[in-house]
Amino acid sequence: MPPAFSRTEYDARLAKVRAEMANRGLDVLVIGDPNNHNWLTGYDAWSFYTPQIVLVQHDVDPIWMGRKMDGGAAKLTTYMTEDQVRPYPEDCVQKDGTHPMAVVGRYLAEMGLDDKVVGYESDTYFLSAKAVASLQAALPNAHWVDADLLVNWCRTVKSDAEVAVMRQAATLAEGAMRVAYETIRPGIRQCDLVAAVVAQQVGGNEGFSGDLTALSPLVLAGEAATTAHPMWTDERFGAGQTVALELGGARKRYNAGLARTVQLGGGSQTLFDTAKAVEEGLEAVLSVMKPGVIAHDVHRAWQDVLDRYGLSKDSRIGYGIGVGYGPDWGEHTVSLRPGDTTVLEQNMTIHVMLGMWMDDWGMEMSETTLVTASGVECLTNFPRGVHVIG
């Protein structure tokens, strides 16, 4: 179960992080985000429900620190040697009055880091306030600096090896949507549709398998179609329903998203008119995406189309996507929205996500895209129009 990429690939990623640490004057970086653990080291295990970190310094190899039970995964899935794996004892896992990061903090103090400038991720889901406080209590003389999203921004421009894996994830997303189209019918339960989709996502194809996507499959049907992120139920699809499906594929933890809309029987002209506007807006967005373009100008191309049709959408229309574990697959970096001044660069991967949620129905259309040298390429390739069944 070797790492997903070559050691040369991981060394290049580490060099990017260390360069940014130097720019910010950081001696040490404490990383709590499991997506960043995977990206930097290859670490791959469903262990992030307990505290774990990767420690990066300038002149010392990265060190993984987590639960003893999961130390084996670090040795199996990363390039790390035994000296780079520092587990904490099992008797401090979910034990009242004890926090594992207090033990990890002692490890850091023993390493002589109490007088260093220490950056840490302040807003990741998996490094809690208590965890940070425990580390800081163990290093009271260190200077703690908020370095949130430092690694995330290093991840935004993908290597060619990452792009190759993203293409596989996109193929898995297409397969999931194809199965959804083949399965959905009036009378079918939502849960049975999702079961077929997940089987396809994980089973993949003859060439390669898939992983669990970082974002759960989303089914917008009936009353749930008026919101953006509902979970499936055991309700049956009904004749005349408009159903939006937000699915995806994941390969080696890299995610690609794909959203489409299905009409079960006759639909209103308003739906098809709205879908026409959304597809025109998508084409406008794709036509302006290229290196050097600013994110808010991409959104402006979309907004110009909405203005002509008298439509509105408050939320962003795209975001960086790549390696990810639950609960979401976004990179928390570039967003296609008003005011985002991020400049697009070649090999960024962006999920262009367009949705319209009305009073009693909703529809979605999305593509996972790759910024190329001269424009943009849709990694996902699936018919865009509303798919009418019956």
C-alpha cells in the first residue's frame, strides 16, 4: 500500500510549503487538516476523528504524530521512516481529563521547539481549540502564528501527476451520473438510487476503483429541491418531480464533482427556460477562464447572463477542488464570486457549480474544470441539458 505518488512529487510539495513558511518567518508548521497530511506525505487512513498532526520544519523531515493504533497506517501509506512516526499512547484517546495533544505538546518541547515561531492551522475542522490550547500550554515560550490555509494555497496549482488522477476521478463521476440516470424513475426510493451510485463510485471500472467522495451524494427532490445540500431519504421519487443530483468521483482521495438535473415526466417551461439560462451562463464562464483572469471577473461573466434573464444567485459559482476527505471536497481557497481577486493559474482545478433554487423546485449543473495554458478544459464530460424521463 505505497504512497499514491513518487517521492520526488512529495519532495516538490514539501519545498513549496517550506518556501511559504520562510516567507512568513515560520520555523515550524503544525498541520491538522487530514487533506494536507495526505497531500504532503501520502498518509491515508480514516483516523482523523482523533487528534493527529504533521509537523514540518525547515531542516528536519516531516513527522506524523497521532494515535498509536494508527501509526501503522503512517508506515504503510507514506514515505516516512520509523523515526518520523511519533504516536501517542492509547490510554489518552477520548479520555476525560486528558487530551492527546498535551502528550504531543510534550514531544514538541522535547524536540526543543519552545523558543520557535510556530505556525498552526486555526480553522481546520480537525484541530480543535482544546487541541491548540494543549499544544500552546506545552510550548509557552514559543511564538504562535496563525498560518491557516498555508498548505491549502500550496495545493491550488496541480502537478501533472495530480491532473492525471483528477482525470480518473472525473471518469468515476461520469460513471456515477450515468448509473443515476439509468436508475432513477418514479416509484424508486431515493436511498436505492444512492446505493446504486455509491456502488459505482467505489467499484469504479475495470481500470481502477474509487474512494468514498469527500462530499456525500446529494439528491434534491420534492421539498428538498428548494435547498442546496439535502441528504437522501427513503421517499420515492414522484411523477413530475424535478430532481437535481450532485454526485462525484474520488480517486486516490482526489475528488471531481458533477451536477445535473433530471425531470421525471413533463416539466414546466420555467424549468427549461432556467436551464437554458444556466447552460448559457456556464458557457460564458468557461469562455473567460484562463491563466491571468481574476476570479471575480469569471463570476461577472455569469452575472451578465443572469441579468439578461432576470435571475439571481447569491452564492459563489465555483471553488478549488482536489484531494479531500469528508466533510467536503473544496480546497477553501479560490472562489468564483464577486470580490475574489485570486488570479487563475495553469493547472488549477475548479468545480464550476451552478444551481438555481426556486420556491418549490431546484436545478443544478456543474463541471470540474482544469485551467490550461490558454483556456479551460472540462474534466467531466456528460450531457448538460435537463434529462427528461417518461
